[in-house]
Amino acid sequence: SEFLWEVDINSNIKDFNFSEDGNLLLLTNNNVLILDNFGNLITTLKHSNEIPLKLVSEKDKIFIIAKKGIDILDLKSESSVNFYKNKFEGAVEYIRFNSNSYIKDNKKLYKLSE
């Protein structure tokens, strides 16, 4: 194996995922960085979650899940769409099943809707 490229983002990576068009999404404490297949920075999106836990990409939306809620960013407009306040308990997990999206914590299962 060999490294094809590396990028120093000068921040801790909290989570990562891929967009539907194959771009790499990196979640940091304050931003979501979007990089192409060659490691070139496409754009940086700011989010409002103080302590982000998980990054999920679906269609043209990015969901940033934190203990206090979910921040939804729009990839096309490169802006925040909404923030849903919630208090998750313990570890947070994202589940996709039969075209439905769910978030599970230690006590509850939440179904997401558009």
C-alpha cells in the first residue's frame, strides 16, 4: 500500500464520511471540510455544534450529530439549514434502513424525517 496524498488540516478530526459524489467530508470541532479525490480542499462549512460526535451525509445534506442536537447543513447553498435541539444520552449511532434514517442513543431510538 502507498499513500496517495496527505493533508494537514491543523485540527483534530472528530469523524469522517463521504458525499454521494465521492468527496471526503472531515468533521472538526468547528467545521466540515470537503476534499476531492486528490486531497484538494473544495470548501469549508461552519457548524454550530459545540462538541460534534458524528457526521452523516445524505443527498445534498450533512447532519452533524452532537449531544445537544443535530445541525443540518446544505451542500448546495453551503449554509446551515436548521438546528434541532435535543439531549442525547451516551453514545450516538446513526442507522439507515429501508430508506429511513434513525438516530439511537443509550435510551431511545429517533426516526428522522425530511
